[in-house]
Amino acid sequence: MGKAVIIGESLIDIVRTPDGQQREYPGGSPMNVAIGLARLGRATELVTWLGTDARGQAILEHLQESGVELVPGATGAPRTSTALAQLDDAGHAEYVFDLLWEVPPLPARDTVLVAHTGSMSAVLGAAPDAESWPVFEMLAQLRDAATITYDPNIRPDVMGTPAQVIHLVEQLVGITDVVKVSDEDLAWLYPEVPPVDSARAWAQGAGPSLVVLTQGAAGSLGLTADGREIAIPADPTVVVADTVGAGDSFMSGLLHALWREDLLGAVHRLELASLPTELLSSILSLAARIADITVSRPGADPPWLSQV
């Protein structure tokens, strides 16, 4: 059957609304992807780092309720990380992070179909000119068996300046089969270049077979290594509660859609590089629909398979 391995941070989102109300939700971009994928019926294991405090217990319960397995050794942090998400009147979130991160070892696996990483933990602790670091090495080891996917999900408050992370991001892109990236991320990484041109450069480089550019209300754009571009418009009927977890839900939806079409695993790498346009459009549309459900309700609350 196969399994997904998701590598990255788990934390508590402290969501503060414009009127001063505050609620806490389990979150963290990689964890959200794991939750979303497990709710869609996929066997999912999370390689993460959290504490055994009350917030860590809330995350553990959230993972268990959604069917995510936790890698052994993941609960060694002295406290659980947090992200304060301040919402504006349009539901857009600005974040302040308190993040602890170490990479617990991944037990030997021979059934991994896809390995995904993203956001802060993907590059945290690596020197700006590093050629290898723990998350990168884990992905490189899994690449012989698994499809590798990546979402940069840039957080400048934690990750630093573009000069400090651009080499690391590009190193990850170079070993990745599928990249999902927002126009905001690319505008930050390459401020002198239109985001769509940066996405084209990644798609036509030596790394991914597919780059998916998400553009908020402008929809998404799939860019293939052979130069095709497939636009998926946003659904104007969706009423947005907030955007917390929207990109992560799109990512889990994208993985689910690729899984449904039997396109995951290293043995399918050549097929992934030559997807028919109609099939790719269907895959991107499903990912967008799953993200739309998430933004229609508060917090990072991706849908279950029965709700899609």
C-alpha cells in the first residue's frame, strides 16, 4: 500500500482575531500536511519535534484523531513550539514564531511512496552555504524509493534574509520531484523577478518535474519541466473564514491526487515528468477544491475524504 513520510515542525497556532479574541489550534505547516493527507485516507507518518507539555499533548491527540503516526523519539523537546497568528479583517494571518527543532531519526522504511518537507524546519539550523544538513540528508536517502515533495512556505521572522536561505531552498528544489510554492514566497526569495518567472526557472531547471504556483485569489498555476502551464482559477463562490493552513491543505490535496492516480514512488518518476495536460488539470483542481474547504472554516482544519 505504501506510506507518506512528512518531515517538519509541529506547533500550536495561537490565533488572535482583530477584535482581540484568541484561540489555540494544533498547527505547523508540515504537520498540517500530514493531518490533511491522513484525513484523506492515506497512511502518513510524521517526523517532528515536540514536548510533553499540555500543548504537546494537544498535538498528540490531534494527530491520533486524524490517524497520523508519530515517529519514535519525536517528543524530546523541552517545550512545544508556538506560532502567534494575528488575523486582519480579511482573514489574512501574520505570524510570530517560538520554534524548537531537532530531527529525530527515521526508522528503516521500505514502503515509503512519498517524502515531504517544508517551511522553517526544512532549513533551520543549516549554514547558509551548506551542501547537506539533516533534513536534506533524510530526503536524499529516501529518494531512491520515494517521490520527494517540498513547500518552501517562507517565514522570514525565523528563517532570516533571502541571502541566508536561498541556497538552502535551491538545494532542496534540486532534489525534489514536486514543488508547491506561493507567489509571496517567490517574491521574497527573488524580489527583482516576477513570481511566475521564478516558478518557470525552477520548473525548467535540473530538479522538479512539476512546480505548482499558488496565487491566492488568482488561483494556481502548474508548470511542467517540458514548458507547459496549466492555470486553475480560484472559485469566487468560496467564503473565506481565514487563510490559516490553506497552502498546506493544497499540498496534502496535491499529494492525495497524485496518489489516487498511482503517480507516487520513485518508479513513477518518468511518468510524473510527462503527465498529460488533462490529467494534470484534474489533479490541480482537486488540490484547489480541498484547499477551498479549509479556508471556508476557522483554523487549519482540512477536510476528511467524505467531505471532499
